[in-house]
Amino acid sequence: MVDVLTLLVVLALISGASFAAMVLVVRWQLRRQLRLAPRHRSTAPLLWLAPVTPAARLHRRLRIASASARLSAAVAGPGSPTAQCADELVERAVALEPRLLAAFRPRAATGARRAVERRVAHVEQLARRLATDAVAGSDRPALAGAATDDLTALDERLDALAAARRDLSALERAAGLHPLADH
């Protein structure tokens, strides 16, 4: 009788430990899905995985833009100007996450919310431009712009990159070479 009781206690402990480990692994995997970059932990609530609130939808848009920028960096190749811009954009998105969390606290001002919404839209726009650059195979150096806003500076660098690509295409056409696709 004691052996059966001991066996039941051991089985219960093993089952409890297995269940606790499984819950911790699932929670860890869910927290990883909230990350904007693999190396940066997100402080967003787990409920934001289901985009039912405006804050959750904005965070999802930020996650998608970050993933797009990381993919653009991978397509462009390490060390390329597009990859450098993509890495910078992901860092800007990570830096924007605490502002998003603060703007959607219960007593936050609607002006702060609108400002965060505009920033998220700007990050999305830049992520689209990076994807276009990566697909175009742009590997020419970007020119640094003198801007006060970090996203505006990145926007200007992408403008300079596109202008340089157009100039190079015109030179290649004039030399009788096959130019890069114009954008």
C-alpha cells in the first residue's frame, strides 16, 4: 500500500512539474511573438497578440514593419546600406514601443496617441521603402541627411539612395549598358 501511495505521489509531482514546464514554455513562446526584434524583449501585454484594441493593432503593425525591415536586411545582404537602414529602422521601432505603451495608458492624452499613430505609420512607410530597395538590389552607399527627427533622417537617406540609383541608371543608359530598373 505504501509503494502504491509513493508511486502516486511521484507521478503527481512529475505531472505537476511537466505541466508547469509546459506552461512556462508556452508563455515564453508567446512573449517572443510580441518582440519587435529578436534580441529585444517586449514589455507589451500578452493580450496584444489578439489585436482587438487600438494599441494592440498599432503594436501588431509595428511588429510587421520590423519583420519586413529585418527581411529586407537579409535580402540586401549584411553590410549593405539597405541592411544598415533596416537595422536602424528596427532600432527605431524598438525605441517607439515604450512610447506606444505610455500613450495607451488609461489617462494618456489623445495627442500622445495620435503622435504615436503617426510614428507607426512612418515606420511602416519606411519599411515598405526598404523592401523596395532590397528587391531592387540596391547596394550603393546611402548619403546621410541632416535632419532633426530620426525617422526623417532615415527617410532622407532612403531618398538619397533612390536618387543615386536613378543617376546610376542614367549613366549606364548613356554608356550603352543595361541599367538597373528605374523606380
